[in-house]
Amino acid sequence: MGLDLRICPSCGDRADRPVVAGSVVTCGKCGHEWPFRKLPLFALTGPSGAGKSTMGPLLAERFAGDVVVLEQDILWLSGLRDDVAAFRSAWLRMAAVLHQNGRPVVLCGTVAPPEFEPLPERAFFSHIHYLALVGSPESLRARLRARPAWREWDEPRIEEMLEFNDWLQKSASELGVDLFDTTDVPVAATADHVEKWIRARLP
């Protein structure tokens, strides 16, 4: 069994669109079949400023040994910034590799189901659970304006994020995304909610 599920461990061919049935991958070139661990992925999403990055370290401490918590922005590098679909695919591949170690991944970052669900790598997961942290426009605007200058949160970019926040709240039911409004909720209480939400969905 290979860790990179797109690469056949028999002939070495790399599939652009993996052939997956259940928890078995079939090489489209040589027909070799191999099993893999098909676990759920947890996407902690939402607009910037709603608390995702704050949750990361808290969840890593609470779930030590049970899940792997990752921050999406660590792969927001020059080569992948130019191709958002490749960026999303890289994250799904990374999560699938980590799942082969037996621990589900919690990915903290701004993403929506339409950006993950159509990708070929989606087949490597039993389910992708989405929980969006959202907030009032006033609270998000204040938090983003207070960020360090190197983050480059100018007014047009803030307004764009507020539009995403509004869209998420209006579309959540249709998209299958759970919501949690962090506007007036203490950090510890938010962490309690997210932890409970994840644990209820662990295999």
C-alpha cells in the first residue's frame, strides 16, 4: 500500500483521476488493486476573523493522539496561489496520506463544499464534514482591521470576506454546512462546541 494514493505501488503510474471503489484503489494502467484507510475529513471553515486559527492550537491539545489538526495557510505558497484548484487538491492528497496513519484530519481554513466535493481526491474520504465559524459583519470587520499589517487586510479585501460570511450563512443548509456564530461566544466555549461537534462524528 502506498501513502500517495494516486501512485500505483505496483507499476508506479500516477493517476490524475483515481479509480476508487469503497476503500480500494485500482490502477487504471495495470489493474493492480490495493486497500486504503478511508476516513472522514473535518473541515473547520468560515470567514477570516471568525476564529479558525484560534481554534487550531486548542483543538490540537484537546485531540492529541486522536486526530491531526492542520492549518490550511501553511501551503498557501506562491506556486499554489496561482492555481486554487491545485491548492485544494494538494490539501486533500495531504489529508489522505495522513489518514493512512489511522488518524482523521481536522483542516482549519476557508473552504466551501463546491471547492472540495468535485475534486478527484474527494473519493479518498468516507465523508467531509463542514463546520463554519461565522460572525456579525461588525465583529469580523473589527477583528480584521486589528490584524498586523503584514496580513494585508485592506478595506476591499475585508468587504470580500464579509460577502463570503453572508453567503455561507444563507447557503449553509443547501450546502450541508453546520454553522456556529462566534460573535459573542468566549473562545473556550467555541472550542467546547467544535470539540463536541467533531467527537460526535469520529469513526
